[in-house]
Amino acid sequence: MQQDIDDTCQGIENTRSAMTEKLDKLEARVRETVEGAQSSVADIVETVKDTVGETVETVKRTLDVQYQVDQHPWLMVGGAALAGYLLGSWGGGRTSAAFSTHDSASFAAGTTPDLSASHAEPLPSRRS
């Protein structure tokens, strides 16, 4: 009977040792996995920071007028001419009706026109 009790105690001790060893191995694997995941996340965060930094620099360079003029002078001249044309024609192409050809002749004669009696027709009123 004592032998059976000793054998059972020895079996329990062996099982306990085997389980402790397996738990230690499992803990080591979990630590490796967590450390690997943390390293991966850190790498991803660093990559995103680098990409965002590069994007910010690209946007700054794109909006830097002096840099763009230095890099593309003829394109900037053409763009300025186009912008001037568009802004000039933005008014719908209407000329001022305050001065007529008669008024131009008055200027040439050295007299000033009477602006109070403008020849322009009044603009129609808008109703909402």
C-alpha cells in the first residue's frame, strides 16, 4: 500500500514538473510573439511617420511659389498670363458705359466729360 502511495506521489511530481516545463516554454513563445508583434507595430508606425513626413514636404514644395518659378519658369509665366486673361474676362466682357466716343473726343479737346449725365442704361433690378 505504501508503495502505491509513493508511486502516485512520484507520478504527481513528474506530471507537475512536465507541466511547469511546458508552461515555461509556452510563456517564452508568447513573449517572443508579443515582442515580434510590438516590433512589427513599431516598424509600421515608423514607416507611416516617414511617409507622412515625405508627403508634407512634397506639399510644401508644391505650394512654394519661388521653388516652382525656379523649376518651371515658362510654365509659371504662361499660368500668370492665363490667370490674368481669365480675371480680365471675368466681368463678362462688358466695357464701362460711362464713357462714350463723344466723351473721348472731349478728352482729346482738353475738356472733362459730365459724368452726371451718363449714357448708360440702368441695370435691371433683381427680385427674390
